[in-house]
Amino acid sequence: MMFASTRGQCPPVPLETALLTGLAPDGGLYLPESLPVLDFGSLPDTDFPELAHRVLEPWLAGFMTSEQVGDLVTDAFTFPVPVVSLSEDLGILELFHGQTMSFKDFGGRTLGRLLGHLLADRGEDVTIVVATSGDTGSAVADGCSGIPGVRVVLLYPAGQVSPTQERQLIVRRDGVTALRVNGTFDDCQRLVKGAFGDSRLSGLGLTTANSINMGRLLPQMLYYLHAARQSEAPVTFCVPSGNLGNLTAGVLAARTGMPVRGFIAAHNRNAFFPEWLQDASRAFAPSVQTPSNAMDVGAPSNFERLQALLGRDGLTRLVTGVSVSDEDTLSSLGAVAAKYGYIPDPHTAVGLEAWRRVAPAGPVVVLSTAHPAKFPETVEPVIGHPLDVPPQLAALSGAPTSVTDIPADTDALADVMLSAR
Ligand SMILES: *Cc1c(COP(=O)(O)O)cnc(C)c1O
């Protein structure tokens, strides 16, 4: 399968190139030249790895054999993906049972294995440099640790991630260097961009792993299909959204043949996309901080891809956008806990509030993007008692850590990267 840029100003490339470069040379995002057609009715309805194998095979044709795809999915998807039913028409698709407890584990683990395969063929190494303010860094570090040929350098802003998130970032992992930057998330992103232009680092085979990478997007289709197969009727998916990667994956699944009633794009106060669905003249805005910090995005990186897939008319027909205030997020969290005895994390609470407001007919599946125990400082005051700590997080408290403090300075980053080789 070949991948073409959304801007159409450069030739289509094979998956290898899309994986290693992320962005196309004309500044666009990669999408498949033509979409594979899915025989939805023949997919297994409970066996997730088997479904993953069947769905990914045509996407990876020419890159991996069917047997290699089978090995990849059994190695990557070692955790359950349950749909928990809260009422007759409301299911919660729990995407947080992986090692770092957010849906980003699907992308992180798949990307690591795709890169590992690619590098084993070529006998090369790569260094993934990733700036993170939340869940991406730990998922990519965890998903890529120990994969031969793949090194990860992750940068995060000192004092601006939660204590649990920080422990997840700095726990010592093979092949991973964690850097705590004395600066903001924007500084971290600036340093990453600088590293790509730094000739001293050109020998390291730098690549990135942000949410526009196809290697992260492809596996995110799988859980939509998995949930849709378990429903008698077409589902409305409600997706807590920031960079819109998750929503894009759902739309991709729908375009290849998954029956769907619609999507709800559930945003926090960073409301660009819901506003744009109402009014095409809306522009990107600076991000604001909210209790659902992984969705604090003012300029969603996958917006261009969504537009290329469906166009404005298609998007306004298929997607309802909702923006939820911080107050309503917290009261939704408390109300759901009280009514259903189910404790959502703050991101999922945005989704549940959006679902309540839209109240679509027919079955609804709300994607639960993270485990509540990742955000105890937000969740516990609302529910009024401590959360149980799942084993993945409990294991962190005694584990050895490793982190290097650096100033927000390109030379400092280059020095550490060269000495950590
Ligand atoms: C990354 C993230 C999101 C937003 O997903 P996008 O694909 O960026 O829209 C939502 N919830 C959690 C917990 C996340 O980590």
C-alpha cells in the first residue's frame, strides 16, 4: 500500500517512509492512496488479536507477511479491551488496560514493533525524539523499550506533569533517555524541532512519534471495529479529543466499511473543532489548561487529515462537536460515579458529558482513554475517597528511575543525545 500527502505536492511513499518521516515533505499528512475494503461481517467479535490481524493485513501488505502481522499483534496487544455496559444503550470502551494505562499504548506498542521490523530488514538504528506533556511519552517509551535498533529520547517540562505521569516517564527503561527540561512544553517542542535541524545529530537517524504518525493511527482503528462488532445496531462513538488522532482512526474505520451512526467529538475548553463544525471561519487558537490535560490542544494536528478524508460536508454530517467546561467535566465525573458506580478519568468525563448533552438515539460507545488512577489529584476530591491503585501504577513506586535535567537549550540537548549513544 502506498501513502499520499493530504496536500498532494509530493509523490506517494511506501509505509516505511511514512513511518520514519511522520510529516510529508510538502508539509501534509499521509493517508493511504486508496482505502482497503473491509468485510465487516466476517470479523471475529471477541478475539481482539485475531481481529487486529485480519484488519491490519491489507494495510501492511508489502511491508510484512501475514505471519509477521500475526506475530506483531499477539506481541503488541497483550491486554484486554473490554466494553463495559453502564446501561442498555451506553457502553464504555476501556482502552486503558495497557502498561501505561492510556489508549496511547495501542499506538506506542505498534509503532515500536513496526519500526523494529523495518530496522531489522535494513540493519539501521533510529532515535525517536518526543516531547510530551502527558501520556504520549510514557506510551512511546514503554512501547519501544527493548526493541532492537530503536532508542527513545523523551523531553518533558519540569513541574508541569502530574506526579504519576512523571513516575511513568522516568522509570528506567532499556534504550530510553528521559530529559526533564527547565521550561515549558512549548520549549520541549522547540528543542525537538531544533534537534531535527542540528547537523551534529544527523548520524542518529532521528524520527518522531507524534500523533500524526501512521504507525500510531492504524492500530487505533482496531478498537472501534472491536466494539462495533459487539453491537447489534450501528453505534454512535463518543471520542474524548485533542489532536483528533483517535477520531481520525474512527473515521478511517468507517470509511473502510464499519457501520456507524455517527461520532461525537468531545473536547474540553479547547474548542476549535466543535466551533469549526458550526462555523468554517474559525481558526486555531492557543491552548488553555484544563483538568483533561492530554486534550489541551489549540491546533489539532490531525484536523487536516480529517478534512482530507471527509471534507467539510462529510464531517458536519457525521460528527457532532461538543466543548465541555472544567466545571462540567468535574460534575460529570461525580454524577457518573454516583449514578452508575463507575469512576471515569477526567478525559472520559468530558466524553460522558458530551454524550449526555447530545443524547443520540441508539447504542452509544464512549471511548475511555485513560485510567482514573493516573489522575488521583483531580478524581479523588470529586468522588471523596482514594482510588484503588492498579498493578501497573503500583509497580512504579519502588522501581528505579533515571532522568537528566537540562536547560531549555538546543546545545544541552545535543550534548546529552551524543553522550547517551
Ligand atoms: C492523547 C489523549 C487524548 C486525545 O487524543 P487525540 O488523539 O489527541 O485526540 C484523550 N485522552 C487521553 C487520556 C489522552 O492521552
